Amino acid sequence: MSIMTTGEELKNLRESILEQMPPETRFTEQDARTMQQYRMLFLSLADQLVTGFYDMLYQHHQTRQIFTEDERPQREITLKQWWQRVCYGPFDDHFWDWMTFVGLVHVVRGVNNPMMISAWGFVSEKVMEKARASLPPERVYELQGAMIRFGQTFSALISESYLKNYLEMIAGATGTDEKLVELLVKMGRQDFKGQIPGLKKDLDLAHH
Ligand code: HEM
């Protein structure tokens, strides 16, 4: 069984994912400068974020199942390292490659995208709460824009990498290859197309 494991393939995947995003929606150099400007604010949240993040994930029945009982200290270290990188940068290709790699790690550990996206919602909300309490409104808006582009850029990488590696895993496990899986999806599109009117009716969306 083979999965997408080479660094080269993950780099290509990172490039192809970012390319799909219109440039104005991607994290920019200016956004990086904005985030670095509020480094002290980000740093001051580190301990409370890490504790809150895992309290939340260990309390919820679905996310708790991802972890082993004795894993929390190690997971906290990983999140602290990630947060350090968010505080200090750099947000270079190496960082975005890391986020693409996380998509693969998450497939391996069964961390699906709703879990990842909602966990980011938790983090960004805490940052913005603190920003609203300590910065003038125009600074809050500036930071908010940077945080939104940061979140959508890294979650596009993690989630699309998750999907690609998930498909790759199916291809490997069934002895097919990625191209064949893509072809099967293309063929399936016609069947799906035929189902759309019925589904719209079922969901009372027929007027759209
Ligand atoms: C903001 C959302 C998230 C981010 C940015 C994130 C980031 C990361 C990073 C950086 C790694 C380490 C990859 C490496 O080895 O270098 C990782 C691994 C991992 N994450 Fe996430 N993660 C997120 C959400 C979650 C959630 C919601 C869960 C569980 C419900 C989770 C569970 C894990 C697990 C179990 C590992 C693998 C650890 C291992 O086996 O080495 N993550 N994640």
C-alpha cells in the first residue's frame, strides 16, 4: 500500500492548493507583518490557548476518541511549537509545507476537517477577544483580516491535503492508482448529476 509520502509530492500539493485560491484570499507578506506586530498579544495567550484547546477536545465525545489517554503532554508540546511559529514566523514555504504535511498526519490519526476547522475557530476567537479588549478598533480590523486569511490559507492546505491523502490511501488499499480514482469520480459525476433534481426536491430547494 502506498500513500503520498515524499516531500516533493507534498510541496507540489502545497503549490497546487495555494494556486486554487484567488490571491486576495491568501495570507500575504503584509498579513505576516501585522501578525508579528501583535506578537506580544499572541504570546500572552499561549498557555491559556493550549490548555483550553485540549480541555475542549478531551471533553467532547468525538474529538476525545482521537487521543490515547497518556498522549496529552505530547500534544500540548506540538501545539506550543505551532503557536511559537505563529508568533515568530517565518510564514515561508517551509511553514506551508508543514501545514500540508499536517493533512497527511490528520488522515493517519483520523482527525477529520470539521474537527480541525472548529478547533481553529476556538483559537481565532480567543485571539480576537483579546484584541477587542486591548486594541483600538482600526487595529482590531487589521488583525482580523490577517487572521482570516491566515486561517483560510492553512485550513485550505490541511483540508485539501487530507482529502488528497485520503483518496491516495483508498487507491493504495484497493490496488488502484490515483488517476483511476479520479477517473471513477469523473464517471460518477454523471450519476450524481442525475440525482440533483430529486435531492433538491427532498430538501425543498427546488425553487433555487
Ligand atoms: C487549528 C487546528 C489544528 C492545527 C493547526 C493542527 C496542527 C497540527 C500539527 C502542527 C501537528 C504536528 C504535525 C507534525 O508532526 O509536525 C498535528 C498533529 C496532530 N494533530 Fe492536529 N491540528 C489541529 C487540529 C487538531 C484537532 C482538532 C485534533 C484532534 C481532534 C488534532 C489532533 C492531532 C493529532 C492526534 C496529531 C498527530 C500527532 C502524532 O501522532 O504525531 N489536531 N496537528
